[in-house]
Amino acid sequence: MLKIEHLTKKYDQYKAVDDLSLHIERGHIYGFIGHNGAGKTTLLRIICGEESYDSGEIFMPKNTKIGYLSQHNTLNPEFSIYQALEDVFQPLIETEKRLRELEQQMSTSQQLDAIMDEYERLTYEFEHNDGYSYQSQIKGVLKGLGFDESMWEMPISILSGGQKTRIALGRLLLLKPDLLLLDEPTNHLDIQSCEALESALQSYEGTLLIISHDRYFINKMADKIYALTPNGIEQYIGDYDT
């Protein structure tokens, strides 16, 4: 799914990533471990296109959808919890609004053929993109992340850092990326929130790359480990203990 060969990234004279090569196979959960400054976050930012690189090659299937959960979320503080997830489906919501407008026009407009053509096209797009189920998807993800219905109207601005992390993850899960990159996802999370995070990720069907210093979390999730060491990158089959 993803192949990296001889990747190098420098900041002035400091090499954040030094001649790194690795192969990510579809459907696996990879744990990325290493000391601070080993280049783990830089690597994820390069993979998702947020950071450039100096040399090397990255091979990935065309149209691969990537989701990236960084250590710094960018949620709209004016949204409620529900709105933050609903916002993922804004194109679908606009399509649904347009469909209702076309239904109103059908009884009054003289351009019925043109209206019906647009209506049929938008109806197909709406159904093809799960337009009739997006609200149930939102509710399922919220409950899976440990937010009961009494919390859904709470504004993002009053949430804890851990709660915001879970909301940001929920948005990514609803986008259904092929490759999901998580950078220290358990930071600021209590035990209950970590359990909710683990539960939500178990339903994710894509490929997962996790940077974490949380050995317990890596043990629970990963089936392959990449360790970034001073001597280069080493791969292990299994969890952290293995």
C-alpha cells in the first residue's frame, strides 16, 4: 500500500529523517516507536503531504485517502460535539438541501425536464455516498467514542484536550480513509477515554500507523512495529512486548 525508499528530510544541517526505507502493507496496524527527535512525526507529516522531503521516493496507489490525527487539533470551537462530526458530511447536506429545492420547483417550473435530470443525478450521488445513513453513522461514532446523547450539544470550546482528540478521531473515522495516521493519540486521555479510543479503532477497516510512547496502547493495537533507532529502522512482527 505504501513504500518508502531512502527518504531524507533535513532542517538546516539536522537530519530529521535519514535514508529511511519501509514498506506498509494494507490492513495492518503499525506501531512507530523511538526516542523524541527520531523523526516519527516528521515521517507522518511527509506521508500525508503536510511536509516536503529532500530526497528519496514514496510510492502509493493513486487516490489513496489519508487521514492524519496530529497532536494539535483544529476543531471549530463554535461547533457543538454533534456539529463537529456533522460537518464532515457538509457536501451531502448541501445535496440534500438542493434535492428539497428541486422537489418544490417540480410543481411550479416550466423547465421540468431539466429539473428532473438534475434531481436524478443528485439522487444517485446522495444514495451512492450513503446520504440516508450519515446521521446514524455520526450517532454510532459518538457513542463508540464514549459521548452519550446528553453531551452532543456541548460546545467544543469547553471540552478537555482528551475529548477534543476523540472528536478529531471521530471526524477521521467518518471520512473512512484508506490509511489512518495517529500521532500520540492517547495524550491527555484518561483510562476510560483510552478504552473508548481502542474500541472505536477496532471498527476501522483500513491501514493504521500509530506513533505512541504508550506501551500498553501499542500492545493492544499493533501487529507490526517499526522502531526508529540511531542505527536505522528495524521492523518487528507482533506487538511491543514481542
